[in-house]
Amino acid sequence: MINLDNQFSNILNKFNEIQNSLNNLDTSDSRNLIKLNKDYADLKPIVEKIEEYQKEKNEIINLQSLINDNDQEISKIAEEELFEKKKLIKELEDNLLKLLIPKDVNDSKNSILEIRAGTGGDEASLFASDLLSMYQKYADNNSWKFEILSISETGLKGVKEVICNISGLNVFSKLKFESGVHRVQRIPTTESSGRVHTSAATVAVLAEAEEIDIKLEDKDLRIDVFRSSGPGGQSVNTTDSAVRITHVPTGIVVSQQDEKSQHKNKAKAMKILRSRILDNQIQQKNKERSEQRKNQVGTGDRSERIRTYNFPQGRVSDHRINLTLYNLNEILNGNLEELIDPLIAEEETKKLADIKNE
């Protein structure tokens, strides 16, 4: 079991070290200054809670000594206060344990959202289009900026593949559990017999990587340029504006052709490439961690079927936490909180259990 006093002592010592480093740091060392200030800001609310907790514990010690006082009135008052203090201490402990949950360093990042039609033909591409609309509306609800970086559409207003950039406050922390296979059960518009079909689309949510996160060496990149092509393969541009970038060490390939400018296509491709490389690193860490801890909600396996959208019953089921809701239309209109908030809470509960068992 976790020893809170030892944990708190370590945190206070680290906080004091950071304060001393900030006081003695050469201000020209901007990179270290930024890191220390971030560490200081992250620890300060925890330190304040620890100090409050320690103050209340000292008061409990004082009250315990007063319970045995010869004056019965003082003893009774001390006993009543002690009862209230113990309740407060329990609340403080629970709050502190939540603050001790390791933060995902990527939670505050923007996200790259990738949606691809899976099995199910035209119906799968129409469902991918529905998912795109759902996430656009969810972004609007959160006042996030939603930008489509590239999109491949079908003639039936469906989407084969779309890559988007979503920026705003704590985007990745909200969307990271959306990665996986999303399944739909409904009667396709092309189905004359009224039979329910099942099809699927895959969603990948990547933390948007900055240059400071992923350093790309020129020697590790192979960059090819070619002419953009539209449906059927016909050329839609007379210049070599499309860009394909291959990251040789990982084999990750990104193509971008939506812009008429080669420069803009390259910039977008590099943004996606960095995020995919960072995601690759995250998946490796998640795999290693999941081998040690089998109780995670699961944010990594892209082949995992995570959710079913059943239109005939107006039902949405998240299979990771056995959650079923009967408000399909609201969810497709971007009201995802009833799905996302329980996933976040479940992950927090599991991490809290890990801390308590350390």
C-alpha cells in the first residue's frame, strides 16, 4: 500500500528543489526556465493541498490530547471537533490521491483526427461521413478550431478517408479514448428489403506533435513530389504540388495533395508525420504498460471494436465500460459528454487503484 507521508515528503522536497533552481537559474537558459516553470505550476496546487493536509493532521494530534482533559466540557468539544476533522482528513486524502495520478503529458495537446471507412462498402463511407460531422459538432460545442487537412470523398456524400486538425483547450484529453473501430447497425438508403446492415469505420486520434516533441532529421526523410489527382486518377493540377514524405526509420508514409501549393502540402504532411511518429511512440509505451497492467480502459489498439451505433433502437454502446445509452441522435449531434466523461472517470479510477496498491 502507498505510504502517503513518504510521497508527500518527496513532493515537498522536489518542489523546494525547483524553487531553488528557479531562484539561481541563468535567465538566458530559456528552455530550462520553461521546463522549471511548468514543473513548478504543476506541483504548486499539490503542495498547497499537502500543507493543508499536514495542518489538519497536527490539529488532530492536538485534539486527541484534549479528549482526556479533566474538564468534561473541553473533552466533549474536542471529541466533536475530532470527528469532523477526521472526515475532513479523509476528503483531503482522496483529493490528494487524485492529484497524484500521473498526468498524460499529451493531454493538453491539440489532436490529429483520422477517420477511415472500413468494411461495408458505400454504407461504411457514409458512416465515416457521419462520424466526421459528429466530431465537428463536438469541436464546435467546445469552441475548438476544426480544420480538415485532407479528405477523400465518394460520390454518395461519403468519406473514404479524412484527416483533421483539432486545436483548443485540452483537446487530446477529451478525444484520446475515441481511437478504435466504430461499428454501425442500420438500414442503408440503398437497401430495398429493409434489412439491417453492419459496417464499420476506424478512428485514430493522435496528439499533435510540435517540433520540440519530434526532431526530424533530413537524412531520415524521403520526399517525393507529384501531380495531384482527383477521382478516377485524373490530374487536377499542372504542377508537381502533391507531396509524399516517408520517414525511413519507421516506414511511416504521409501524402498530402489538397493544397495547390507544394509548400503548404509539405507543411501539412510534416504536421501529420510528426504526430504519427509521436503516436507510434505512445503505442509502444502503452503496449509495454498494458503488459504489466491489464486493467486499462485502452487507448491504443486501433483494431479494438470500441463502440456500436444501433440506429433501429436509437442505441449507442461503448464496449470498454459496458455503457449503453439511448440517445443516438443527440450523440451524432456532437453531444459526446455522456460517452467521454465516463471513460475519463473510469481511467482515473483505475489509475487511482494502481496508486493505492503501489
